[in-house]
Amino acid sequence: MLDQMTLYPVADDVLFAPGGRVVIRTYGVATAAGSTDGRPRPVVYRTWVTGVRDQPRYWHWGHFEDARTGHRKVLEWLTGRGPQPQQVATG
């Protein structure tokens, strides 16, 4: 399945906490094959957090800029500098 997908990295961060390591990854995902009508496949942006108690946590973002901003907000939330971020509607 992964050989049929293209990943577009947006941001990666690692936090070291007393309970272990927390990894925050934001990336875009698109199918590798183009559509039958020649238009490119849409990219879906996601942020995954592993290493927290209620894992895995994830967020979906609508566009690249939303994903960049969302990654920063997730990082702020995990470090106690902001509220838990809300997903941006895709579409």
C-alpha cells in the first residue's frame, strides 16, 4: 500500500519528557498514480503524535499552510503553551 502513496513531509519534531519520547510528524499524503482524467490527486495533510498516553493522536488539515500552522499549535499544546488544537475542515 505504501508503494502506491506519495508522502510530502511538512514538519517533524521530537520532545523528550520524563515518561519517554513524543514524536510529532506532519505530512501530506497522495496516491502515487494520477487520476484517469489527468488531474493530480488531492493531497491530504495529517499530524500524528506518538508517545502520549492516549496514543495515537492525529489531526487532519485542509491545506499545506493549515498543516504548518496546525503542527506548530500541536507542539505548543504538548509543551503547555496553548490549548488543544482543533482540526481544520478539509475541502
